[in-house]
Amino acid sequence: MFHLPVPLFSHGCRHRGRPISARVRRGRVVITAVDPSRNTVSFVGPNNAVRTVLPKNEEVAPFLRKLTVGDQVDIAYEEALAVSVEPMK
């Protein structure tokens, strides 16, 4: 089991200058794929949801290269939702 040494994502609650809804999730995940060439990692979370992510924090890259499929990692990651409401034309 690993503990992620730094935050996986940069935090920010704005998209194109507009506020978004965001929440931080924490939990133990199981690594299902690692793609060092694209700097992505896939995992299954506590609720069995499959995610593939591109970490925003460059300090995480060396840590990701050490991961293998089946590793368990305690992580914190941010889920966000941006909504735009515009008048009908």
C-alpha cells in the first residue's frame, strides 16, 4: 500500500473565470492501469467507479512511474462540475 506524498491535483474552483461546484474525495483505490507516456493513471475507487486521471501536479510524476497494476493507494482527488446556463435562441 502507498500513500500519495503530495496532492494529486491542483485545487481551484473556477472554470473560465466562473465558479464551479467541487468536492474533494479521499479513499483507497486500486490501480488498474498506468500510462507513463500520457502521464495518466486509472483506478477503481471505493464505490467501484472507474476513473482515468491526468494529474496536474508535476511532483506526482515520479510517484506514478513506480505504480503497478494492483497497487492500493490512499489518495485525495477533486471532482468538479461546471454548468453554464444561457438563454434559448
